[in-house]
Amino acid sequence: MAKYKLEYIWLDGYQPVRNMRSKTQIKDYASFPKLEELPDWGFDGSSTQQAPGGSSDCVLKPVAVYPDSTRKNGVLVMCEVYSADGTPHSSNDRATILDDPDAWFGFEQEYFFFQDGRPLGFPENGYPAPQGPYYTGVGYKNVGDVARQIVEEHLEICLDAGINHEGINAEVAKGQWEFQIFGKGSKVCADQMWVARYILNRLCEKYAIDVEYHCKPLGATDWNGSGMHANFSTKHLREVGGEAYFLALMAQFEKNCMEHIAVYGPDNHLRLTGLHETQSIDKFSWGIADRGASVRVPHSFKKNDWKGYLEDRRPNSQGDPYQIASRILKTISEVAI
Ligand code: ADP
Ligand code: MN
Ligand code: MN
Ligand code: MN
């Protein structure tokens, strides 16, 4: 038997953006615990906007488990929140989302490192040199001295955890970075995204740096905002596709434009302005290799007889991947195949 450190992670009741919360319990296991070996646990919901003080107990139900290489015998346990009566808590979006193991998602999480209330590498007053050299840039003057160390450590911890972290790049604004997570099924992919965010936030503590997920932290300036592009494909899109189906799908996306925007992250009107590689928030468009469209169609998709994956560029960096993936699946389900 060994003592395992189980870090139970959940999303709280704050709106419009849920915060991640976590706490540790120690349990004995003969080997790395399986999901079904992890007990339910409780927490004080009155401290997380999930319950009134008089009746504060909420239940944590483990739904996914990952090794935590930052700790000896460490375990990251993603949880859903339930009420004491056994029903999913109203903050528990994961419990009710659409899922399909044949629907594949690739989320591109953009974010800023922040220190002392400004992006990492910004001078105390004013701005650094304008955007241009930072995207995929190299060298101290472009990326500073610590950001790359953090993103590399983040990558290692995610890979150790079995998270399908697919890549990293320095982004367009100074202090802005991206990583990509790919998963099969909306829950599998979105769980991994939330845990990857958790790992990043926790890692940054020791650097006295915060992760700023807001979609437009520098406001209406010439600095890019942050998105979380949602790349998606279903079995039908990958194997059958066709121009007629694609056009019908895009028509349905257009019809549901505002329903999508509603779950694509707060303050998105500040980001989806029609500038900085975005489409305006109230317009829907698609385009081949067009980074100013709502949905970008990769060249390969058209060349391959309208088969493959599509990129919805509208979700933002603070969006909830559970709800984003589910909304995409809902619109897809409304189009006959
Ligand atoms: P870009 O920055 O050019 O938009 P990225 O390489 O950052 O592209 O992201 C592309 C994403 O598309 C990756 O996360 C990848 O996992 C995802 N992806 C690739 N193929 C598929 C597919 N068939 N279904 C869903 N997502 C996919
Ligand atoms: Mn990208
Ligand atoms: Mn990007
Ligand atoms: Mn993209």
C-alpha cells in the first residue's frame, strides 16, 4: 500500500466564468487508483456560490483521473458537482451536455501571462514594440526569459498526465501564448482542457505569474484578444462530407449564430469586432483558409471533397469547453445526413 495524494478538482458556481477549485485527500492504494476506486467527497458549497450557508454540503463525483507528476503518488481527479439529494447541481454543465465519442474536438487555448497587472514583458508604463515579431517568435526581446520555461513545464506535466496536449506557440501579442488539446468526445476533450488549465494556473503560482484568460485584456487597442478556436469533426464529416452537406451545416450554424455566441465566452463583443483576424459578433461567415471568417475551412477540407474538420473561430479563451462542444453537436444534430 502507498499513500496517494488525490487532488479533487471541480468548477464552482461563479458566473459568467466558473473558477476551478481543488483540495487534497490522502488515501491508501496498492497501485495508481482507477476511477471506480475513487470515493465521492464533499465540500462547503456556501464558499463557492453553490449552496446557501444553512445547507452547504455539495458532493464531488470523480469523472476522470490523471497522474500528477509534480507530486509523489499524485493524482488529479476531475469531478462533477452534485447536490445532497443526488441530482446534478445547477452549476454542473457537464452532466447534461451532448456527447459523441466519434465527434473529435481540438481546442486552441490562447491566454496571456500577467504580472503586476500587465502582460508579462510589458514595461511599467506604456507599451512594448507593436505586434509583429511575437507570434511564433524567438529570442529574449520577443518572449522574455521565463515564459518558455513555463510553457515547456506545462507541456511535460500534461503529457505525464496523459492529456492530449498537441502543441504550443507564442501568440501575436507580447506575453500571449497558446496550447492545443485534442480529444475524441466532448467530455474527454473538455475534461482535458479544464485539467490543462488547472495545471497551468497551479504551475504559474511559483513564478508569481497569473494566467489571464479574458478575451480582450488590453481592451480596444491594437493588441490581439484571446480565443479558443474549436476545431471539430464528426464521423460523417470525416468519412462522407460533400458540398451539399457542408452548405446545409453552415446554414444551420448561421441560423443558430446567437445561440452559439451565448456559450462562446463572456465579453466576446470586445474581441469579435471584424478586426484582428475575427468576424463581427453578429455576423456569420465561412471561408476557405479565411481567418477573418466565423468558420475557417481548411484547404484540405475542400480538396478532399468537403471532408475533414472545420474550425469555429468564435469561442473565446474564457469559454467553457463543455458547453462549446455541446452547442456544436446540437447544431450538427439538426442537419439531416
Ligand atoms: P491554427 O492555429 O492554424 O488554427 P492549430 O494547429 O493551432 O491550427 O490547431 C488545429 C487543431 O485542429 C488542433 O488542435 C488539432 O487537434 C485539431 N484537429 C486536427 N484534425 C482534427 C479533426 N479531424 N477533428 C477535430 N479536430 C482536429
Ligand atoms: Mn493555433
Ligand atoms: Mn492562435
Ligand atoms: Mn486556429
